[in-house]
Amino acid sequence: MNYLRRLSGDVSGIYKLSDGNPEFSVRYHGVVYLKGETFRQDIAKYLCSVAVEKLLKDSQMRPKRVDLTISTEIDQGVIILDPNTNAKLEFNLQSIAFCCININRPKIFSFLADVDGALECHVFVAEREDKARLITLTLRNTFQEAFAKWDRATKKEERVKGRKKHLGFMPETLKEVDETEYHGSRKTMENPSSAPDET
């Protein structure tokens, strides 16, 4: 595993993502479709809590074991893979709006995804509370790192465009200067009387 972890006590402040994508083995409770809801930061935790309660109440089956992979690539993001069937769910990081641990059941964590303008809440259970905290921290930090990478790339692209724009004017300016000097010199050579008087 290519991440630092301490699975006892507080995991905040010791997370570091390096080469590779962290992968966790967890159980997947399922998804709740939050029809008519749009993402709002102030009610996001409440929506996740409601989704967890609904799944626990309605579900008759034991949560399925899956591999949860988190990638810093924005177009990849989170991948949920059923190792038995190879069925896969993928969410790019831009579609994930929020993640949290359930306050009443700290082994359970969930995230809200905005898929085609509709909110979905995907719910998981970890073996231990500290592992659930580690996964949500990993997801949060991965999003921050991916956003920082995107921001740097965007700013670099803007700088390159700015330089190209600036350089695009320069040859024209130089060409005009060259032509002016050339024509001026030729005029002087062809018609010496038009040369400035020397005193």
C-alpha cells in the first residue's frame, strides 16, 4: 500500500499519497438515489445520515465485499470493484460532492456523488472505525491533491497561452521594424538628396 497510515487513534495530519492508488477492502451497503435533492454543504451530512438509515432499514442482504480504489486522476477518481463478478462502478473526482463517517455508526462511511444532475449516496462499512476514518481522509486529501494538480496545470496552460499570444505579436512588430529600416535605407541609397543634411 502506497500511503502512510496509523490505524489507532487520530489519523489526521499523517496521511501522504505517493505513487500508485490506495486500495481498500470494504463492504458495500449500496446506493440511495436522492431524488429532487441538489447538493448543499449545510445539509450534506444529514442527507448521508438519512441514506444510511434507509439502507439499514430496507436492506435484507449482507453488504458485499468490494475493493475501493482512490485515484488522484480527476477523470478516474473512485472505483468500486466486485472481485467476484468484476462488476465495476466508477466516479470521477469532480462528481463526488461530499464524504463523511456516520456519526452514530463510526464504521460506516458514505459519499455523495452528483451523477447527471442527480444526487446518489453510496454507503460502505469498514472493519474498524479507524479504517473508516482513514478512507474518508484519503478521499478528502486525494480530492485536494487532484484539485491542486488541476489548478497548477490550468495556470501553466494560461501562462503558455499568454506567452504564445505575446510572441504572436512580436514577429509582426519585428517585421514592421525591419521593413521600415530597409525601405528607409534603400530610399537614402537610391536618392542621396533625400538624405538628412549633415552639419
